[in-house]
Amino acid sequence: MNLSAHSPFSSKASQLLSWGHWFTFANIGLVLLITLSYLAADKAPTTALGWLYMLVTWLSHTSFITFCVFVLSIFPLSLIFPYPRHIRGMAACIATLGITVLGVDAFVYFQLGYHLNLQALPEILSLFWKTISSSPAINSLIVLAMIAAILGFELIVGNHAWRHLERLKCYSFPKFASTILVTCFATSHIMHIWADANSYFDITMQDNVLPLSYPTTAKTLLARHELLDMQEYNQARSLNVGPNEVNYHPPASLGSCPAQDTPVSLKIVKTLSEQTEQQLMQLGWYGSEQLLVPTLREDFRFNLLYGLPAYYKQSLMDNKAPPVWSTRLSLSVSGLPKFAYINTVENANVRVSYSEQSPLIAEHTSPTIIIIEPNSSDIVTTTRFFTNIPAFEGHSELMQISDVMTTVAADHFQCSTLATTSMLGNNVATDTLNEGVNYSRGVLVAYKKDRITLIAQDGSYKQISAKEGFTLDQKLDVPFLIQSIKRLKQFNQTPAIK
């Protein structure tokens, strides 16, 4: 093959290479515009260094990724197949595909908080289905119109750059822009190395915001969602930020409940005798050893009464606020001094009591749940519970303590709207998604099937098997943890009025 400077092949390849740079510059501008949505999806930095890092990373990282796509796709095609008209068409199609994928990723990140990945494929497909099915014709038309607009943009840019290539070569803009982008690229990496070494979380919390950037760690994940205790993480002196204040914002609407006539008794017991256990089994009560509970007594009781993680405990107990659901279903509490501010109601729908001894059980006992208080030094453990309420029968998987009140309200009392709007537990009678989130002693507790993930406020974490108790050596499921944190903080923001 003749590649001399005067050969037609070399001339065409040189022209296509020059054209490709201008085509790439135009696409860098479009990509920068689209990637603004990633920055809008997350909390803004709080320091000047954080803002500077965000700016230089946005400019350099997006430009670098766009240029890499050109080098790996359009550039080789220009050398192998140097026919301008065909290359411009292929480049437009490749760029349209890339921009479309970027747009889809930006949409997923804005809605779910993580990028496209196989690990979270079911959640991503569910998001697409809900978006399209809400208005199939209009949404499909919008998607097709956007793809057509991108393709039109690419064809116009490609043809314009080719026709005016000689004039564009006279501009000094590319050298100036390239210098700025290379400087930004170097600056962003130097800043990140420094921030990582000095635990400057206003910078490192921006990891994985842009696609194909730094991977998320447990520390940066907690920092981004304001769950990292800077005082406990002793190297984070530069930020000097204390634990964030948590305020419980009740839902705007609770829905209505049908008239109730069958109360439920929830009995917390310190121990349960073998004789009582045998009696319960003979009476056909459902029993399980897979109730996930925090071992801190106050957190355990708060979870049960409120159907909420202890993340909201201080806010609600300091204000002596009873559970929101008790405005629809009456509640009485006995034997729990810390919750004495909850007014006792005669003939309440839900009656919670504590006893150190095994309760007396008759053959025709009214709907009752017996929970054995945990006794362990771990953050969380599993404990036993027994019930004669049909809603719990047949559930053999792991469930958490907040699921108890949620199921009682949603299934036994038929107040599903009340349960879903005021509590964070699952209705085990109908929910097939075996996962949940809790928060105790500053530790985020998220479980999915048998795997329990514990992330402390200093960013350290471990994963354990719920049934066996041994440590699991697996990577963090970041998409699931982001979903769990969002669910945890659901009531820490003012709800929209419905």
C-alpha cells in the first residue's frame, strides 16, 4: 500500500484525520451539555475546592471519554476505509449510538443514582417499563424524535466540517482548547490524589458521578448521602463537619382505614419457656428464627413501634411524637418506660407490652405476636417470633422488625396506604422483594435475601450471611446500597403535597 505524502490514500487519510478532530470537538460540546445532568442529580459541593474539582473534572473527563471513542472507532475506520462520504455516515451512526447510550445512562443516574450496569438490570428495566407504559405513544415518539435529532446533528456537523475543512484548519482554537483540556485533566487527577490521601470528602464524594470515572467506595458512598461521621473518621479534619441533623417529615397523606374490631397484641418477652414454645406449636402458631433486629434495646423497640429505622429515633423521641400510623389505628404501650409519652388508649387496635416471663396462651387467643428480645453483642442479630396471624404464615425468608408493624397495618387491618406512606417495612404477606434497610448505633444495615451489609460511620464495612453468620467476601452491591440509602432517608425530606 502506497502511504507516501503524495499518494491519494495518504491525502484522504490526512484529511479525514483532520476532519475527525473537528467532528470530535463538536461532539465534546454536546457531551458536555448532556453530562450537566449528572452534576444536577447529586448534591452540590460545599467548598471552593469541591467546586473547582467538579468543574475541571467535568471538562476533562467528558472530553477524554469522547476523544477515546473517536480514537477507538472513527480513527481506525479512516485508515482502513478512507472514503469520506462513507466515513461521515458511519461516524454519524457511531456518534448517535454513543450519545444515545450516554443519554440513557444520564436518565438512569438521575432517576436511580447509579449508572447502567448488569448488577441492577432488573431495576433499570423496571424504570424503563414504568416510564414508557405511563404514556406509550407519547414517550415512544419523544425517544424516536430525540434519536432522530441526534442523528441529524451528527450529519450536519460532519458535512459542515468536511465542506469547510480548509477554513477550519486556519483556526488556532483547537490548540488553545486542547491545552485547557489537558491542563484540566492533569489538575483533576492531582486534586483527587491529594483528596484521597487527606480524606477531603467534598472531592472524593464526587467519585463515580460521571460515567467511567473513579469507582465508588463505602466511604464515598456514605459521604455523598451524608451518613459518614467526620468526627469518627479521624483523618477528615479538613472538612470539620459533624453528623448531619435528621428531621422526620410525616407524609402529606395517610389514606383512610376501614372500621376495626379485632385488635392485635404484640408481646415482647425477655425469655420464652420450652413449655410455652411447645404449646404454641401444638396450637398451630407460625414460628420463625429469621427476624432481623438491632441488638440495642431502644432501637429494637423503636423499630417495632414506629415501623421505622432508628435513623429517625432521636428526632421523634425528643419531640415525644407518637407513631404517625397511630392517628388511624389506636395504640397502647405498657412496660416500656422510654415510650411512656405515647398515650394509653383503652381497647386500642394495637397493644404493645413487655414482660420478662412467658405469656399465658389460651386455645382461642386473639391475634397475637410474641417476639423474644435479642441478647447479643453484635450490631444486629436474628431472633425468634411466634404469631397466630395468617399474614405471616408461609414466610420462610429473612424479615426485619419493622416489617412486623407494616404487615399488621397493611394486611391484618387492611390499611395498605397507611403502611406504605408512614413506615419503611415490607408487607411480608404480599411483598416478594426480600430486602430492607435499618440504622442502629451509627451503622447502616442493608439486607438482600441472605446477605446483610453493615457499613459503619467511618466507612468500614462487612457482609455476613443471615442464616449462617459467617463473613461473605463479596464486592459491595453499590446500586442496591444507593437504593437502600434513598429508602432510609425517605422521610428526611419534605414530602410533596398530594
